[in-house]
Amino acid sequence: MDNQPTSEQWDHDGGKHTWWHFIAIAALILSLLAILISFSRRTEPEPHLVDDNSREIASMRRNLDSLGSELATVRANFNLHTWGNHYSGFVELTDPSIQTIDAIFLLARSDVNTHLNGVKVTGRIINTSSITYVNPTFKISVGESENTFWVSRISPGNSTAFSVHIPNARAESARYGTIKYQSGSVNYQAW
């Protein structure tokens, strides 16, 4: 037979085994609570570490916000430069390469510099048509600022230099703009 007490033995020993089990379980629970309390005290960060971590998290959030706004700017510039210039006279004024203004005119050697109370845009207008344009007038816009300029004559397949001051335009925002043909006279020879 095994040495396990029977239910009758439990009743005859006056509940000593039951009382002993209760004390053992209570001691075990108290030991676990003591361990948990000491562990929670160890995991509490010290005040100077909390301040350092808070500063680091704030710095990381600022960097993330900055990167997010830079990404949005890059996306906007890419989309505007890639798609906009072929449809609306949109050009990158700081890019000296040849860019489309419309079906007839191109922009080349453009540059932007701070000038007086705005910016000065210089470059060359190229006539891609077979007609000579006399006094063609163009409107240039940079942000909310705009001005009108004209060049004296552009022969077929040639270019003419221009220089225009755009008042109240900020140099920081003058990278992109629009140039649109407004009016002019044509001169052609009949054969």
C-alpha cells in the first residue's frame, strides 16, 4: 500500500496537514509578491534617465517630421518638374538645359539671382517655328509674383536673350515658375 493519507486520516489528525498546506501556499505567495515588488523597483528608470530618454524621443520625432516634409517636397518637385513643364509652361528657372514653354517656344540657359526687392531671371527664348516673331511678349510667374517681358525679334530656329525683374519674389521659392507666350507680331516671307 502507498503511504498517502486517506480522507479518514485527514479528519483524524485534526487538520494539521491542511493547515500546513495553507501556510506553505501563503509563504509561496508572499515570496512571489516580494520578488515582483523588488523586480518592479529595479525596472523603474531613474529620473535622469527618463529625462534623457524623453529628450531623445523628442529629437527623433523632430527628425522624423523633418524627413517627412523633405520627402513631400521632393515628391512635389519631381511631379511638377516631370509632368508640369510639358503642359503649362512650367519650367525650372535654375536649370540651364533646354525646357519646353509651349508648342513654339523653348527656354534655355535660364538663371535666377536676387535683385533689388525680388529676383532677376535671365535666359534665352528659342523659336522652334518657321515664322519670325517680332516683339513677342511673355508672362513669367514665380509663386504669387509675376511680370511681363518682351524680346525684340526671334527668327525661326534662333534664340534671343532676355532679362526680367520679378518684384516681391523670394529667391528661395524662385526655383520653379511658369513662362507663357502672351502676344506678338509674326513676320514671314512668301516664296
